Amino acid sequence: MDDRELLREYVARQSEAAFAELVARHLPGVLATAQRLMCERHAAADVAQTVFIQLARKGWTIREGQGLSGWLYRATRNAAFNALRDEQRRQQRETNAMKDAEMQTSSEPGWADLAPLVDEAMQQLKRPEQDVVLLRFFEGKSYGEIGRLLQLDEKTAGQRANRALEKMRLYFSRQGVTATTVLLGSVLGAHGATALPAEMTAQVAGTSLTSAGGSTSVAVLLKTLYMTATTKLILTTAILAVAFAAGWFSAGPLPVHASPPAKNVIAKTATPLSAEDLLARARADLIKALHLPSQYVRGRTMMDIVEKLDAVTAKTLLTEFATQPLTGSNQELLSYLAYRWAELDSDAALAWLQSVPNKNVQSICAGQIFDAYSAKDAPAAFNALAKLPANFNFIQLEVGVMYNYARQDPQAALAALQSMSDDPRFVALLPGPEIFDQWAQQNPTAAAAAASQLTGFQQNSALREIASTWSQQDPIAALAWANTLPEGQGQVAALNAILSIYSMQDPAAAADYFLANRDNLSSAFTLNNSLQAIAQNWAATDPSAFLAWANQNLTDRPVIYKQSTNLALQQLGNTDPVAAVAYLAQNPDPNVLAQATPILAAAWGQQDPQAALAWAQSLSSDNVSLRSSAISQAISGWVATNPAAAAAYVTQNLSDSPDFGNMTSHLATAWGAFDPQAALQWANSLPPDVQSRVSIAAMLQLAKVDPQAGGKAAQQALSSLPNLTENQQAALQKMIDAAAPH
């Protein structure tokens, strides 16, 4: 499944597996971006935790055709800047913090030159261009894959990437760094996403992390739905635990490549400076800060300066810098100045905001001003929000205002939102998920009573938000409440959310609850959804125990038994394939065997291919299709770790198999995905009856990474491969045409 399909699965069904896969795919890129911005790995982990919280809560807002990588990049950048600001306001230890925040440098001069400027260059691009650059050069996807993800044709995706690289090249050139677009693409592709240890990616994706204190499923912690403050703490612990266990954090500070942090900007003098002198000093120090090479140090330094400004000075500097080119660092400075001014004089800052002719400046400052305003006086900020003209990004502003309003007085926040029923902008925001999230943290009973007064979609949404928050505090009380709700979609949403989270906290207890109440629950929500959550989370920590429970309690429900048992066997196969195979031997349910056998063969093939093949070949010859599938999947697993050995085994031991052609074609495709030349050389050594088919499979992979080489190989194959069919000739000709100059 691609990102769009996984996100749709998560949003529609609260699928934990889909969310785990999204985390596994995108955690390296998020951490790499966060580290470039924060320059301190612990802080980067905090930012990553915040970003995936936002994805869990706000994934439904990502539109079809909008790239998830771009959304995560922008969310990471915003979260990093917010973290910098919050840290500055919470502690007055910038100097010590900056000494520990030294950015890692690459051994390659090209990356060392580009790294401090990458994120600023990205800000010169439009969002669709950012999406393509991230997918192509940071994630290594082909233009065909990018086209499918962003709903573009392959040619358009390539053109958009080339335009984006040219814009970035021009930006680097203005900063004194000269690079061709080819070199730029190469360097970005090599360094764009920090490579993580395999252990970290695997554990975040769903395997258990073993520590001195016991086993914890990182995927379970990462995937908690409808995040609250409690979950943020859990997520932070999970990411840090995985990072430490995998050796991602070193014992000492990171190597330095940035300039040392600017010293305290307003020196203490015996004679007080005049307002004009203070303004001039602050202006000069901010200009210096804007040119610091380290983005982390630059942000910390600018915040240190801005934090000490009075309202008049903040206003003056904001209006001055708002006339300058909107580089990434200048945008960052505008946001700090806007927040500071609004802290001290919200009404004046808001009046200025509405008078700014530059819409880009307005967009940069609006969120900061309303955040500061609502943190100080949420009702007044809400009233000001209601008076904004239609050209403001209303939804973006509403999130911050309603969050602060709900923290201060959730009941009043809901009443204020409902009072705007004549304004379609506010109606679209009801029931206000931020309100019920905060309300349920403070007083879930009162939040539930308020939700009972709503109707339709608004009530269902509010009930789901309350259920997810309440269940993290007290799942038993949340379940008791949910069971009192009238049957319908609201109860469905609430029970799904509670049991999903309960199964993360204590899957065995959740399974017992399900067993005791399944007859009563069956009329209220889909049993498959709850069982899937229990199976995933229990299987991640103790799949053998779950299988024993399922074998005793679910055999009377064959469809559910098959689905949940296959999920558990898949998890067990990743960690202990021998135990999974033993379970299958003792419980030879044909429905389970058909689906679980090839999955286990593939997992085992990656770990111990010889043992996996021995088991696959020992399967009963009465079921030829199942046996053949198991052998093919074991070979596929082997290809992932040692393709040459897998190819040699197939050639020497399976040439008499009726599926020899299928196995060799599949092997060539898998091998060709990362070493097409080696795969093609092997394919050309095969017997004539399969050589053409397998060689073309390898050539197709070669053409994806090197069209010219693929076209040349196809040209030679037209005259040398035996017994080509019309379809095979057409495939070769297509590769030749694609390689021809246009």
C-alpha cells in the first residue's frame, strides 16, 4: 500500500497497522529534518514525537493529492520552531544549551556547504515542489511512484522536480554556494534523510524493544490515537528508548560545524542606554544572528534577543524586517517578533496584522499573534478571530486559539464556538476536537455530559475524542461510560477508540473484556476492528499467548479467528518463525494455513533461508499450490538478504520445479530492484526456456534506474534472446524507445 492508501486506512478504520507502517517509512526523514533544525538529537526526538502526534490527530485533514512527505516536512519545521520558542520561554539557559547543541557535519565538503542552507532553500519552493523534492531526493522514490502518490503523470513529476532543483540551485548560488542541478540532486539524495540503524526502524515499525525493565512495544506507544498530554509523554519515552537502544545517541556532544552561539546581546552597562540605543543594538544583533550558519543556534540567538524587547521596540523591528526579502531565517525572525509584540500589546499587534499589505508577511505573523493573544486572553482572541476578513487562513488560526481557550475554560470555549452558528467558518469547526480533548483531560464526566447535548456528526466526533482521551486515563471507567451510550455511530466510535487504546495498554485484559462482552458489543460496533487492534498489540508483545487465547475462544467465529490468527502468526514469524510453524502444525486450520504459510515462509527466508526452504519443501504434496507458494516466498525472503546465494540455490536445486519460471522471474525482479546489472547477468545464464522471460524482468528494473543502459540491453536482447513472444518484443521495444533522445 502507498502512503495515501495507508493514511486512508488509518483515518477510516483507526488501523494501528497502517499507522505503524507510516511511522516506519517516515520516521528517518522526520528525524533528519528535526535534527537539521534543532541540531541536538534529544531535541530532534522530541520534535519527531510531536509531529507523529499531529499526524495521528490531524491525518484526516490531509487532502487527496497532497503528499504526506511534504505535510510531515512542514509539520516538522513548525514543531521545531515552536519547540525553540517554548524552550526559550521556559528556561533562561540558552548559553549552556547552545554549547550542547553542536550540529553534526558530514565528511563530504559538498554536504557540509549545503546542509545549513537546505531548509531555507526548501522554503523558496511552492508546496507541490516541496512534495516532489522530498519524495525524489529525500526518500529515493521513482518518478512513477511520485506520480501515483501525488496523482501526477510521471513526466510532470520529473519536470516539477527539475524546476524545484533549479530554484534551489539559484538560492544556493545567492548564498555563495555553487552547484549544478545534477550535483545538487546527487548530494540531496545521498544525505537528505539521515540513515537510521536498522534496529531502530524495525522497532519503531512494530517489534518489541527489550530493556532492563522489560519489553515495550514501540509501535504500540507510537500509534496511540487522539493524542493527549499523557500520550505525548509515552511517545517521547518510546522514541528516546528506541534511539538509545539502537545507539543513535552518542555519549558525548555532536561534532561541530556551526559557528559558536552569539553572546548575550544586550550588555550590562553602568549607564542605562537610551531607547534609540537599545533599538540600534537589538537591530544590529538580529542582523548578525540572521547570518549564523547553524539554524538551531540562529533560532536560539534570535529568541534570546527578542525575549528582552519591549512592545515599542518589537513593533519597530517587526515593521522593518517585514519589508526585507522573506528568506527562511527572516520568516523565522518575523514569527518571533510578532509573538513578542502580541504578548505585550495584543490589540496593537492585531491591528497591524490586518493592515499589512504583504499577504505572505500576514500569513507568517497571524498564527504567532493569535497564539500569544489567546494564551493571555482566549475569549478576546476568539472575538478578534470572529471579526477577521475572509482572506485569512481561518482554520490554521482557529486551532491555536481554540486549544488555548479550551485549556482555560472548555465549557466557555464550546459555548463561544456554538454562538457563531450563523458563520459558516465556525460551523465547519464544530464540535471543536481541541475543546473535547482538553475537557476530557480535565473532567471527562463533564465533557461527556456536554457531548450528549450535541447531535449527529458533531456528537459522534465529540464522543470519539472524549473516549480516546478518557481511555488513556482510566479505560475501565471509559468503557463503563461508553456502554451507557445509545446504540449508534457515536457508541461505535467511542467503543472502537477505547478498546483500541485499552489493547495497547493491556492487550490481555482487553481480550478478556472483549470475550466477556462480545455478545453485547456485537450490535454496537464491528467485532473485526476491535479484534484486529487486540491481535496487533498482543501479538507485538506476546503473540504466543494471544494465539493460545484465540485457539480457545475464537474458533466459533471462523472469519474473525482466521484474520486475527494470521495477524498474530505474522508477528510471531518475524521474531520466532520456528514457534509459528509449530503452531501451524498443531492447528492445521485450512483457512489459516492458506494465508499464513507464505507469510511465514517469507519472514523465515530472511532469517534462515535454508531452514525456511526445508520446511516449505516438506509441506504436503497434496496441496501443490500452497507448497509452491511457500517455496517462492522463502526464496523472496532470501533475496532480500543475499540475492546471489538465493539465485544459485534456485538454479541448482529447483530447475525441475514446474514453477521454475515464476520463481526466477520474481527473483530477477527483486534482485534487479537494487542491483539490476547482476540480476541481468544471472538471468542471461539461465536455460533458454526461461531466459527470455527472466532477462526481460531484470531489464525492466535496469531501465527504471538507467534508461540508457536499459535501452541498450533491450536492443541487444531483440537479436539474441531465444523464442521471444510478441508481448516480450513489445516490452523490449518500449525500453528502446524510452532511451531514445527526444
